[in-house]
Amino acid sequence: MPDKTAPPRADAKSRPEKVVATYNYLDEHGQLLYRKLRYEPKTFRIQRPDPEHTGQWLWGLNSTRKILYRLPELIAAIKEERPIFAVEGERDVDVLYENGFPATCNPMGAAEDWSAEYTSWFPDAEVIVIADKDDAGRVHARSVADSIKPVVKSVKTIELPDRNGHKVKDAADWFAAGGQPAEFDELVQAPQALAPGELPEWVDAATFCAAPCPPPIQIIKHILHQGCKLVFGGPSKARKTWVLLDLAISVSTGQKWLSFDTTAAPVLFVNFELPKFSIHDRLISIAKAKNITLPPPGQLVIWNLRSYSAPYDVLLPKITSKARHMGFGLIVLDPSYKLLGEADENSTRDIAKLLNALDQLTLETNASLAFSAHFAKGNAALKESIDRISGSGVFARDPDAILTATPLQTEGTYVIDPILRTVPPHKPITIRWDYPIFRVDDELDADDLKRPKTRNAKPIPTNDEFLALFRDLPQDPRKGLMTASEIRVIFDRNGWERTSAPALRDTLEGAGAIKTHFAAHNQKLTGLPHVVAAYEKQIAEAKSILAQPPLPTA
């Protein structure tokens, strides 16, 4: 019979073909339907059992039903609710199983369309599609993801990075380059950039609003929903870590925090700054001051990472991987600047990337997120509350709840201004430090903000007077820009209060009237927006920083 004839061999000038692997395809009952032979040089041939002659084979599939590779194991893994990896070839599947990860592929890989029968084996599964890093592999991975999307619990598509100087195309390459299971698990669970097909569908407003859409629980009543972000901002040494530890204990026990009721939920506190003995003592003293016992095991988890800090793109995937299935209602990161690594807190681009990564953390863990932030230099009383946090403006505008603690005239007292996105506005509250916690003190005047002490009070220029200092010189833009030192010289010359300059600059920059360019050595050059744009274009064209003119003399 024609299909009993062995397939043509390589021509005489090529190396003889040698079988290097055999992949058996068993159906859902464990019955062998066919096997796929891998030859060297790389080619594949399929054989099916000869029903008339035990132990003999027929070449080709003929009308044999095509099934997924390692189907019985796939069914068992889905039943155990384990994540499933969909890859392009059998070698990748076997390597993944050897390292503890259930996987499958279709028999013809990228050479065939993904069938409805293949999809039917993935009901409610969590699937990670690993694309081969070539055009055909990416098209195939997209087809697999799109096909199974209607029936699975979740699906995402990833590509594996090169490793240890070795080019990586697929999962087998990655492990051959020295990859380890724990590292692989963290890698595939890390936030991935969304492909266009993975974005949510458009929805008609009438349809959207016709169905109920109940809000999640409020972890902090009247302040923060579960799955949303909170930033607590304050000046240096404003005891922000004490406040966040108080928050962690309050939520983990369902106790009141400051003046806000909380919903009891497990909490993860990631400590980047305090030595172990210090956070140990603080937890005990805060619980004692609140007249409560520390929560039972599992309700408040501490991860001490002092001296282990790393950039957010390293740490956040690790936090997500560990926290994903632990049911935390709140995750606290303190202090947040430890996550920056090489990122610039004044860069909108860098901070936007950090905040997007934090969004992914809340999405994958379904936890609320709280972190602290420092106030910018200068007198905070001169700024709007939303402008008091240092760094890029998006840092203080992205969170769903912003609480700023601004000092009052009385030592150890603050006003907290809530700026809220998902709940109705809340009036400011005044608090007094009563070691080791802050207590609400309604007798304090929320408008009695702390002002800088000066022997002879100097006038503060108006916004228009400050704006008039910047020259409109787009033809010679550097002369239209001023450093912080140059601004202080002019303030001194005009008899103005020099400490008011940073707040005025931030206010006008927030309004878009001026812009700051961050030059080498963190030097700030401020000017009219179009003048700054002209200067940055000039730098780009010159490929070097322009020479700085001398400071003006007083």
C-alpha cells in the first residue's frame, strides 16, 4: 500500500536522516492515535498504528482525528486549575513538563489553523500562550489566543527574552540557556504589554448602563475602594511610615483609621526602609496605643526588604507572583521612592511607567494599594494641596485617593486634605501626633497652616509678576531660561521672599504657563513652554548640552 512505503529520504549529498524524538499523541482515554517523528536534519513525519498488523505503522494521518499533544495530562491539569502553556511544538511541551509546567500544542503547529475541537478542551482554563519569536510564530500565537478566548478564564500572550547572551526563540531555547523553573514562573507572571487584540471591546453606553455595575467594597470607608490606589503625601519627617503602619493594622483588624472606618481584610506591608527591630517595635506599640491585639496569622503579612531594594520592574512582578492568590485587600509599599531605581521622579514618562506597573499589581491581585510620597521643597502652605507632592505631576494625580498631610502652626499637628476620584468629596480633617499614632483633633484650625519664619517678612510676588521674569527668546532660547539659582538672585534683587519661588514655579507649571527642562546634573532650566521647546530642539540638533551663560550679578 502507498502509505506503508517509507517517506523519501534525504538526497545522497545531505546527511542521512536520523530519528531524534518520538511524540506520541494519546486521546482523552489514553488511546494512541498516532505518533510524530522528529528527524535530524529537522523534518517531521507522522505514523499511525496499522489496525491489521500489530506493531506496524502506516505513514500519514489519513482520516485519523487530530488531537492536542499530551491531551490526558492537559485535561488533568485543567481539572486541578493549574495554568496551561500553549506553545508551538512538542519539544517545548516536553521541556515545560520536565520543569513542572503543564503545556500542549497542536500537531502541525503554525502550519495549520487552530480548530474548534482544540478550543473545546480549555473550558475555564488560565492559559499563557508562548509565541515563537518569528512572524509565523506570532501569527500562530495570536490565532490560538483569539480562538480560545471565548471559553477560557484568562489568556495572555508572551515572548521569552534572550538569556545569558543566547538567542531565545521558544521555551526549549530558554531552558537550554540555563533558565530555572522559579525564574520562569516569575517571568511569565510579570505584567505584559497589551497587544491590540487584548484590549477591552468597545461598549455602547445604553447597553453598558442597562446592566448593574456594583462598586467593590470600600477598604477605607468614604476614601478607597478595593482595587484602587491611595497616596499619602507629607513633608520630610511627617511620620508617614507610622501612618501607613497604623493603616495596615487598622484594615487587618477592621478598626478605625484616623477618622475613617475600615473593612477588615488581609494586608501585605512591604517594608523597604525600616530595620526589622524597628518595624517590630512599631507594630507592637501602635497596636497597644489603639488598645487592640495584633491580627491573627494571615491577616497582616510583613515583607522586610531593607537592603534588598530593586527597581519596580524587578520587584513588582515578584510581589504580584506571591500575592496573586493570597486574597489581600490592601498592599502597602513604603516608601515608594525605593521602587524608582534608575527612573527619574521628575520624568512624566518614567513615573507613568511606574504607575502603570502599580495598576497591573492591583489588577492581578484585586487588592487596594497604598504608598507614601514626599512633598516638594519649599513652603507647602503656598501651594494647592494636589501640587504639594514632589516629582512629576502625574505622581500626585494618578491615584484614586490622595491624602496630603500639611503642617499646621502648632508643632506635631497637620491638616489632611482628601482629594478623591471614586467617592464623594470629604472635608479636611485635623490630626495631632500622640506617640505612636496620630489622633483626630477637631479643635485645630485647618486653615492655620505653618508659614516660614522670617525676621522681616518680605513680599511674595504675584503669579503675573513671577511669569514676567521669563523672556520670550525662541531665537536664542537659553537666554530665555533660568536656573533655580538665577531665580533666587532676581528674588533677592527685588526684595521678594526667595523661599516662595519653588511654590510659584510649581503653580505656574501646573497651569501650563511655564515649563522646566531637566538638564545634566539634575539642573532645572525654567522658561516659557515654547522657549523650552526651542531649547530642547536645539540640544537635539547639536547632540550636546549648550554652554551655560554666567549667572547674573546682584
